[in-house]
Amino acid sequence: DGGITQSPKYLFRKEGQNVTLSCEQNLNHDAMYWYRQDPGQGLRLIYYSQIVNDFQKGDIAEGYSVSREKKESFPLTVTSAQKNPTAFYLCASSILARGDTQYFGPGTRLTVL
Amino acid sequence: GQQLNQSPQSMFIQEGEDVSMNCTSSSIFNTWLWYKQEPGEGPVLLIALYKAGELTSNGRLTAQFGITRKDSFLNISASIPSDVGIYFCAGQLKETSYDKVIFGPGTSLSVIP
């Protein structure tokens, strides 16, 4: 089945540690995205990538980093520089330049203790 | 920057009732999207609207793209318990080569059997 997988579903980390969230898609989509979701707020764009080895900052990129070495994979690292990292993180992918075709993964809930 | 407002923020309705929610913005969008998110999952696209004035249905769901291109509404007829979730509107606009998608804060729907 085609889709997007994110792992793990729940993640706990101590303050000051970097943590990497996984996102894999087998939809053959060129574009991939990372969003952050906080209670009562809409999704906010962290980073996006339109092709392999290229990515752009979104609206809230500070304290995060990404890589896009393979078309299928777009891991997100939450660094210790992120002031308030506890949130629900959603990965999405789409056909290039068709943001209206975004498919979302099931999300990873990160809790920093 | 662009911002979307959704109302109501939350709704509690009886099973069988019709539901209406809307999304407004001070910005003009090329596309309006409506997503549903169930607890602990990623959003799923319900309806996409591409032209001002467009009225589109998907089963019991009906959505319209406002004439001014600054608003959209979603109606759900004869609600059932599985309609429970958070409904997000999203507006899409072209920003250089990237189709930026802005998400509203969501309307939380609870259906009482």
C-alpha cells in the first residue's frame, strides 16, 4: 500500500537532547513537508523540500534541521536550540508544486521532559 | 502574514443534526481545502475547491469557495458519531515556485449519540 509512515508514534526525550523524527513515503512524491501542531492552533510549516538535496525553511524553522538525501525520506531533527519542542509533528508529501495534493502521515508526538 | 480564522472553535451537536462551519481570511487564496483530523492521526483531505463560487459535495459534506476568494464554508448533513474530529480549512496561494498552504486553527466537532 502507498502512504507515509512516521516513527515512532510517541517519543520522550530529556531537555537538551537532540532527537530525530523519521518520515518515509512510497508515493513517489517529489515534495515533502514538516509541520508542527500545538493544541488549538493550525499546522505551522517547519521545513519543506521540493527535490532531493534541496530544502527550504518554513515559518518556524528555528531550532530544527532536516535532510533530503533520498526522495523517499525526509527526517526532522529537533535540536536543543528549540525552546518549546513538545508538540505533535506531522510529515506530508505531495506532487511537486501541488500543495493541494498533500498526504499526511500519522504524526509523532514528542514530549520533552 | 496570512492568517485564517475558523468559527466556531468547537461544536457539540446531536446525532442527525446538520453542521455548518466557516473559514475567513483577509487574504485572497487560489485554492481552499478542507481537512478532517481524528485524534492522534494526520489530517485527511475532504474537499478541494479551485474556483471562486465553486460548490462541491463529497457524500454528506458540501463546501463552497467564497466569491471574494477570502472565505469558505463546510456543511455536514445528518451528522453521525464518526464525524467527530477537528476540521481544518486551508488556503493555498502561489509563492514563487512553492504552493504555500496556510491552515486555520480548526473547528472541533463532537457528536452526541
